[in-house]
Amino acid sequence: MIKKIAIIGGGIAGLTAAIGLKHSGFAITVFEKAKQFSPLGGDIPLWPNGLRVLDKFGLYQKIKAKSGCYPFISIGNEAGDLISKTMVDDFHKIAPYDPINICRHELQAIQLAALESEEIILDKTCIRIEETEEHVIAHFHDGSKFAADLLIGADGAFSFIRNHIEPEYKLEYTGYLSLGGISELPYHIRHNLIFGQYLSGNFPVDGNKHMIFFICKHADCDIHQTYPLLADQLGLFRNHAPILNEMLDNLEQSINKNHGLKNYFFVKNYNLQPLNRWSKNRIVLISDAAHLVGSILGCATSVSLEGVEMLIECLNQSPDNYSIALKKYEVLHKPRATRLLSLERKLAEMLNKNELGDYPSFSDDLISCLKSY
Ligand SMILES: Cc1cc2nc3c(=O)[nH]c(=O)nc-3n(C[C@H](O)[C@H](O)[C@H](O)COP(=O)(O)OP(=O)(O)OC[C@H]3O[C@@H](n4cnc5c(N)ncnc54)[C@H](O)[C@@H]3O)c2cc1C
């Protein structure tokens, strides 16, 4: 019988899993390697499929109150011409919620408020896993350990738990860098997404604040070592189109005004081939630890949240037999993640070849993929 669950990683997926499992009556403990929850990152886009899950766990109204919404997604090129426009009503085919964007730290604060402080233990880096007949035991960097009936690996893209289950799978650099943050927007920007030599986007998050992001090609290197200064990191995205430079200037000013508050992200994007399995005995992977899908599409977190919901459903249906529950979770969620991965690669190819005329039919495919669970 599964009762006690250890969750490794207190990111968005780990915290959502903790909240959902608690609702279902499981005893959960989250172990997070960070010493504190700091306001890190830019924004998180939440699509109807993810909002449905957050609503089920009682978080939707609070999240909506702190988010920005938009009537349509308009896509243009660097010259300002319209490529396509999708009304938010189209997203209702997925689930009856408008897509929204929220600052990552606001979402994190809402999630943390739904948990008791003793349910989250900070400064615990999982460095080893031991399996016995009855338990799975997580060992931490400080010599402590925790025995549970089930262990959930929610430790993100660079997952240690994934290495325990599928050690031969490695992350591959896609050739793209991302930069994003929260800023005011130059008033004359007409499109939410701008496709050109690189992809850029802007969506309202709260009040007059927008999340702004850029994705550009760059050769593989140790990015943070090569570009330790923020100005140099921003420089990588400059000089493609004047309109984008203005967005970058605003973002730079906003970051500098925030005196060290890291409300932006600058990361390399990685591919992960679909894993052969997401679980082994009493250990199971969720979200970025299991699948890196949807970040270019904009629905990564929402797909992760659906996976969390699916895992909880399966555990609720078979609490006495974890191996059936974990198998079922994989059978149900993996095909969707794999299909989205192929759509993501298609979009990357369209961007690469600058062939965006097909975007409207691509967008239809994406929406129909997300609605068919
Ligand atoms: C600091 C940060 C900022 C981000 N900013 C953005 C953003 O602005 N926009 C965006 O779209 N996405 C952002 N992301 C990524 C985004 O949160 C995830 O892609 C998505 O929400 C899925 O979340 P996740 O919980 O699977 O992974 P993550 O959010 O990456 O969370 C994984 C967690 O596991 C912890 N962890 C890792 N290894 C161990 C270990 N061995 N033991 C214990 N804990 C461990 C990490 O510290 C982290 O808190 C950010 C991620 C992080 C960690």
C-alpha cells in the first residue's frame, strides 16, 4: 500500500504533485536542494490543459488573480507583418480556460501557501537512492536519509533521479539559447510572437508588466563562463531588428532596476530523446525529469501538470499496486509527450528554414493534440 511519498525537487511540478497527492490523502515530503525559495525566473505560460489541473487542486482563482491574459495570440515577422492570429476562444477546445502568464515566483508563492512548512525540506540534495523490498530510500548530501513507499523524481531537466533510472540518456544541446524576463513593453509592439532570424515573444503577466523572451541560435559552449556579464548575454540577442533591440533595452533596464532580484532567465535549450521508461520499481519521473517537451511551443509546464494529474489518478486507482499505477501512468502520458516532441521539432525546423506560412495549420495540430487525452 502506497502511503508515504518522497518528492525530490520543489519546482513547479514537484510542488503541484505534493498538493495533488495531499488532496488524495497521501503523506508527502518534498526535498529541495536550494537553501531557500528565491524569486528566480521570468514567467510561466499556463495553457487551459494546465489550468484545469491547477483548478482541480484549488489553485486556479488565486493564480488567475496574479496573472496577465490576452484576447488573442498574434504572430508577426520582424518587419511587423501579420503571419497568423489565434483567438483565445480556439484554446477553449483544449479546456474552458483562457491561457494566462504568471511570474514564476508568484506561482511558486501560491503553491507554497497550499503546503505546510514541515512538508517541504530545503537544502537537501539527493545524491543516492537505495532500494529495498519494502521501501525506497533517498540519501542526501548532508548524510541524512528518508525512507518512503514511493519516490517521485521532480528534479528538473538535469535530473539526478533520471540518471538512476535511465543512465544512458544524455541531454543534447539544441543549438538555441533563450533569454526571458519581466519588463514594460515598447508601446508599438503589435505581435505577441515575432518569428524571424530568431523567435521573440511578449505576453502580459500582471498590470503593465510583460514577459519578454528571445530564442536565438548559438554554437555550443559553456555559456555562463563565456558570458558572465548580463550585458554580454543580452548582446547575443541584439542587432537583428530595431524593434527587438527596444524590447531588449527595456528588459535590461528592468533587470538593472531590480538590484539583483533575478527575475529573468538565460539558458541553453536541450533535447532529450524519449526515455525507454519513466519508472523503475518504486521510483517514478515527472515533468522535465521525464520529458523535455513544449518549451518552444509554450505549453511545457501545462503538459507537465497534466502528467502530474495522470500519475495521481493512477495512484488513486491502484494504491495497493504501485507497479500497475506507474505502468498505467506511462502508457497514458508518454504517447502525448512524444507526439508533442515531434510537433516541437517541426516548429524548430519551420523556424530554421524561415517557413512560417504553415503556422496556422501547425497551430491547429497543436491544439488538437492537446485536447485529445
Ligand atoms: C530557478 C528556475 C527558474 C526558471 N525560470 C523559468 C522561466 O522563467 N520560464 C519558464 O518557462 N521556465 C522556467 N524554469 C523552468 C520551468 O520551471 C520548468 O521547465 C517547468 O516548470 C517544469 O518544472 P519542474 O518542476 O519539472 O522543473 P524545475 O522547475 O526545474 O524544478 C526542479 C527542482 O528540483 C530541484 N533539484 C534538482 N536536483 C535536485 C536534487 N538532486 N535534489 C533535490 N532537489 C533537486 C531544483 O533545485 C528545482 O527546484 C525555471 C526553472 C528553475 C529551476
